[in-house]
Amino acid sequence: MDQNQKAFRTKLGQRIEQLRIEKKIEQGELASILNKDKQFINRYERQGANPTAFILVQIADALGVTPNDLLDFSKVEKPSD
């Protein structure tokens, strides 16, 4: 996996987690909305899984945002040191 792909997956996971927390939704709740298990969400947030376009749209819908907002990495909060 090249650096650009790795960076994309990391930022996507951070963005999903950020939006989920803002909406006060637990990983299990989000997974349930998507008819998946908690590990499904964890793979995206922590392990950098590569979702299909369809899954991206489903996650965005479940979080009440647009796919564009889900992919707006400029809003990813920087981790505190």
C-alpha cells in the first residue's frame, strides 16, 4: 500500500470516528444501523479498512452527513500531543 492510500484510509477512519462521537453514537450503535457488527466499524476507524463507495454512502447516511462531508478531511481534528 502506498503512502497516499495509507494516509487516506487513516484520515477516513479518523473522520468516521469524529462524526460518530459528535453524534454521540457508539461503534455498536452505528454498526447496528448498518446491519453489521461492531468490528466492522472498528476496522474502518482503527485498522484503515478500504470501504466501497456504497459503504461510504451508507456510513454517511447513518451519521446524517453527506458523503462529501464524510470525505472532508480538512475537518479532521489533530490528535493532541
